[in-house]
Amino acid sequence: MDESTKAGGFAYLFEKFPSFSQTFCFREVAEMRRQGIQCPVYSVREPSGEPPQDFPAGLREAITYLPACFHEWTGSVRHRRKTLQYTVPKLVKRWGDEIEKRRIHEALWLAEDFQRRGIRHVHAHFAGLATRTAYWLNDLHGVSYSFTAHANDVFCDEPKHRLETMVAAAKVITTETEYSRKFLQELFPKYAGKVFRTYNGIDIGRFTPGTEKADPPVVVGVGRYIEKKGFADLISACALLEDIPFVCQIVGRGPMEEELKNQVAALGLADKVQIVGPRSESDIIEMLSRATLFVLPCVKSGDGGSDNLPTVIMEAMAMALPVISTPIAGVPEMVIDGQTGYLVPEHDPGALARSMREILSDHARAEQFGKAGRVLAEDRFDIARTVQTLRDVLEQHDAFQPRSRSILSSLWS
């Protein structure tokens, strides 16, 4: 069986793959392939400067990277120039300027490769660069597309008029929470019927709750060092808990690293709070296995951005840890207040400190919350189940049915 047949005419398209901050993407692709959809993966950009990560064996061979520069592309030069002549004015009219002209080059390059491999549907993650490329691939060559919307890509990053064109042209849109599904349906009521919720997932089997906990207790937070993760509030909360023994380890990387380190130093918390930098998934699992509590006090950032369904929370739940977070976006679909942990108001270090104190001081409650979190993670976020849900949605919208070669040829004529 050749690759195009096994793929069912279906491929993935990413802006950058694999990405350290988007582990849910390569988990999804690996699980899709495990379930029998041997989909090629295209990435507009190659990762660079990424921390070490545990990448699924065999998946790297499925990735095709687009050229960094199209000047030396030996494809159909005359066709490309002619297409650009009439497409760029169309792009300017729809999106306002020529800054996105490279998306047309990418679409034309992909069209040639898709024709060769029999691909007629592409799925992207985030309503961003990759989906914009898929939009022009559809506009120019009729290749259908779908995309998964996440958080800031639809909350604040994409201009509404450009986002609407991508929603209108997409065959189907999936998004990772009920919160964001309703957000998109209310934002674009005309297209509400094509928006579906499909949770991201994790490989539950990789996460075995630890039995030996660190002494003193360890509180772990994981995420990029950016405003919306709320780590400044976590550090402030730790300063209010100097009378109880614990160590707080904040894992990640990002532009706020020095600011967070300076805050720790200014509050005299060097012996209690550690800004530990990036770690691999295996390292994080080991840290979670010895931890007592997971905290991610998400906030809305100044530009209106926020988290939606932080993967690290479901990982902590899978490790049977109680979780403290905030009722931002889809977080309440993960953390059930008073059952799997606590939800506290954003930007409230005092309330955060009180909830941390309660869990750190009550071993029985911490264990009860952790067990309930593990059950919820198994039921809601096991990747075999979440990918099957995604597959069902895509199959219902004809994403996996290969077209005949004669039809494919007509698309590119």
C-alpha cells in the first residue's frame, strides 16, 4: 500500500513542528498514526533553539519542511508568477496588505507536493500562519482544510476579519474546550454549525502517580515564563507561606525569566522558590511524581490573551496531584473546584496562598483531590479517546476520503 493510500488523502500542516511548547501536537499526530491514519506532516518552519524533548520514535521521518526561500524552487515558475499576479491583489483586498504574500508561495509549493502524494485535505493547529497557508491552498487549488483553534490565536491574535475568512472557508473547525467552542460560535454565529469541541489529550499510560513524596513537600508549576501563566502571583503567594515548609519549583522558559528571578530575590525566597528553566517531558514526569501539589494560577494578559486548556494541568492530574488554578477560559473543565483541587480568583496571591496552605497541611485532602483528578484525566483526556473524537469529526466531514487521480488532476489544471 503506498503512502497516499494509507494517509487517506489527509495530511497535517504546522507552522513549526515539533515545538517544545506544543507537545500536544506531536502527541496527536503520533496517536493518529497509531490508529491507522498514516498522515504525512508538513511544517512551514524547522524548529531551532528548542530544549531537548521526548519525540515519538519514527515520527520525524514523516515530516517534510517547506523551503526557507522560494527563489531557488524549480517548480512551475511561469505558473507561479502568473498566479501571484492575480492572487496578491486578492490577498490585499481580503486581508489589507501584502505582508502575507509568502503564504501564497507556500500554498503553491504544497500544491505540487500534494498532487504527487494524492493529498486533498489538510489539518492545521492554531488559527495562525499554517491555517492562513491552508486557506490559500484551498482558494487556489481546492484542497479542503480544517483547523484546531486553541487560545490566543482566536481570543486576541488574529484580526477578526481575517479569522472570519478562514472560518468561512474551512470544512470544519475543532477547538479544545466547550468555552472556546461557544466563544467561536458566538463570534461567528453564521458558521456555528461547523465548530466542534475536541479536547487535547495525553498518553495516560506514561503517567504513573508517585508513591514516594519529597520532604519537605514540593509544589510544581510548569509553563512558559509569560504573563498569562500567573507565575508572579505564585511567587507572591509563596512569600505569604514562610511559616510552613515546602519548595516551589517553576519549570519553563520565556521572556519573563529574569523578572521572575528578580522577584524571588527581592522577596528573599531563594531557599523556597526555584526558577528551574526548561525540562524534558520525562524530567517533568519525575518531578511531578515526587510533588505534593501542582499550581498554575492563569490570568488574562493585558492584550486579552489567556490560557484555555493547559496540557500541564492534565499531566498533573494524571499524576494524581491536586491542582490549584483559576477559573479562566476552559480551566474549569479540567479542575473541578473542591473535587480535584481549587479554583481561586486571578491576581489574588492571598487566596492562592490560603488554598496552598490548606492542601499542604491536609494530606488526606490532597490525596482525595489527586485520586479524583486521575479519574477525570483518564475519562476526559486520554489521548486514544480524544484523537478518536477528532477522527470522528473529520470523518463526518469527508477529510479521509482520497479522491481519484483524475479528480486530483482537475484540481491543479
